[in-house]
Amino acid sequence: MEYWIFFFVNLAISSVLGFLGELGITITMVFALVTLIPSISVAIRRLHDIGKSGWWFLLILIPILGWITLFVFYCLDSQAGDNQWGENPKEA
């Protein structure tokens, strides 16, 4: 749930900034830089929720196929029970 809230809030803010014209481009670039590390962090935590290593995030470097694979991973249900990265995500 945390991943999707973060994703959709970022999408909404970026969409609004996209309509601001020339000024919006600059603000969007600054916003993207400010949210880069938190975005990666949330994505890796989501991978951990489904029992995957954070190294799977490197699939983002493979155009189309990597992006689709990550999207499918993000849509999977969280792993039941504790895993090597922490407590059961549904109970935390």
C-alpha cells in the first residue's frame, strides 16, 4: 500500500507540474531529483515485501521488458509471514 500511495501522489504532482509550462519543467526536474532516492527506497521496500532482493530493481535499466517485469512484481501480493528483510508486511 505504501508503494502505491507514494507512486500515485508523485504521479499527481508531476502531472500538475507538467501543465505549468516553462516554469513547470524546471520545478518538475527539481521535484524528480528530490524524490529520486525516496522513490528507489520505496520500490526496493516493495520488492522486499514480495520476498525479492532489492537487486531486482536493476531491471529498470532494461527498457520495456525490465519495466514490465518490475510492474508485475509491484502488483503481486505481499509475501505471507516474515522474510529475511523483516516482519510480515501486512502486519507491520
